[in-house]
Amino acid sequence: MADDAPDKDSKTEDATDKRLEKAREEGDVPSSQEIKNLASLVVALILVAFIAPWFMSDLSAMMSGFLGQVHAYPTDQEGMIRTLVDLVAGVGWLMAAPFALAVVAGLIANVGQVGLLYTPKKLAPKLSTIDPIKGINRVISKQKVVDLIKQIFKVAIVLLAAWLIVLPAVPHPDVMAGRPVEATLKDLHWLIVLLLMTVVVAFSAVAFLDLMWTRHQRMAKLKMTKQEVKDEHKQSEGDPALKGRIRSMRTQRARQRMMAAVPTSSVVITNPTHYAVALKYDMDDMAAPKVVAKGMDFIAARIREVAEENNIPIVENPPLARALHAAVELDEEIPQDHYKAVAEVIGYVMRLKGAGKVK
């Protein structure tokens, strides 16, 4: 509903990278139409200034040759069609260079602004585009007003350029009357080139300003509320509550695996109540005893319970229990600093087993 939509004034935060990337995937990119128009003008300038003389010269030679030999061409239907096809092919070949230049300029103008971009979502039909209410809003939108101002400004630029630059360069009619037609055509060609050059320079400024405006409008449209930024952060980083539950489940599973390792241990060293460390040692396979379980308070009590249930020897040695709990991680061998103290405990346990006091 409209009432649930965020107020535009509440959108005070700049769009995040994720929001910008999503907009790009949907085809919402800062593409200026004036940049494309400028590219078309540059192409027109190149065509008129450099290619048009060559094109007209070749076209004139082609047409002269064609008209000069018209009496020699076949008059039957098949022959006339073949002649016409050859003529069209020749003209088409002459047009290939200008056409290719226009296509390349359009691609450069588009790719230069937004890069290579394929957006299926942009091509998909949207029902909102046929909504009459939204259609009226688009007609009277701020962007349409800006577009109208741009068009008026461009027309004014062309008229001003023609008045200040082109008209003063036009030869007086008396001068033109006494000149050959070819010289007059060259003058006309130069005036057109001069007009296009002036318009290209002026439109470059228009295109630059339009590009800045387009980017500004896009960033303003993609602004986010503080809540939207928070929600996106939660989605990216994960809901803290959910992360807490996942962390708790992982801890619980790790604790269960640790408790399952207590029955395989050789001895449990305790504080006796606050710390408990279960060590496993096999002189045939292990270089040093390894910590298979450890914990404090409640976990320490549970380790002792599991050890008692499985007849694992429990030795009280508070300094050693605290030291091993602090210095050794699970599934790690004890450091050399504790070899002597642990060896005494292991030796004590083995003597008990030898005496039949423990299993």
C-alpha cells in the first residue's frame, strides 16, 4: 500500500553497493541520451567533413559511368534486374563505411557510460508501463521538464551558432554570383562543417551536464532509509539472533563430540571442581598425550561424570589442570613444558592399572 511505502524525505542514506549492483542488474544505469546524441553529431561531422567528399566523388563517378553506358545495358527484364542489383550493391558498398561508423559510435557511447551490460529484466514487459495514472505522472514528471529545457537550450545553441559564426562567414550574394558552382558548393560544405563543429563543442557541454544530472537523479532515486540499510546489513551479515542460535548449536555439537571422546581418554586431571582436562595417550601411536576434552564448572563436572561412568581414572592436580586448560586446545598434544608433570600422572595411572585398582 502507498501508506506503507517509505517517505521520500526519510530516504537520507546513500545507496549501498548491493543496492547499486541490484539496480544495475535490473538495467537501471546512469545512461545519458545526450551522450548518444553527441556521438551521432560527431559521426555526422566526420561524415560531412571527410567522408562526404569522397562519397560524392565516387557516387558521381559511378552514376556517370552508369548513365554514360545506359544504351549498352540489356533491356530484357532479367538483364535490367541484374543491372539494378549491381547499382544498388555499389551504392550499398559506399554506404557501408558511414553505417559502420555510426554503429561503432553508438556502441562506444553506450558502453563508455555503463560498460557491457545484458539485462533480461529490462527487456521483460511491465504492466506498470500501461498504467494510465503512472503514464500521466511520467508525462508531467520532473525529468520531462528537464528534457524540455534541454531541447529548448539545444535549439537556442544551434540558432546562436548559425547567427554568430555561420552567417558572418557566408559570402555576399554578389560575390557568389560570379563564382563557379563547384567553388560555391565547397563554400557551402565548409559552412556546414563549421556549423557542425560549433554545435558539437556546445553539445559536449550539454552532454556532460546531462550525464552529471542523470547520475545525480539515479543516486537520489536509489537513496535508502536507515531501516532499509539496517535490513540489508542483516541480510548480508546475517540476523544476530539467528547467528547466535547457529553459534549455540555448533557449540552444543562440539561439546557432544568432546563428551563422546571422554570414554576413550587415559586419564582426567581435575582442579578438582572448577577444571577438568581429559588426556589420551597411546605410547605405540602417539608422540605425546593429547587433550580430548576440557572444560570449566558445569562442563568440568560433566566430564568427571562421564569419566566415572566409564571407569576412567580421575587425578586431582589443580595447578596442572589449570595450566593444561589454558595452554592446550582440543585435539592438540601437550607442550614440552608439561611433559614431566603429565608423565608423572600417566605413570601413576599405569601403576594403578598394574596393581589392578583401575581398569
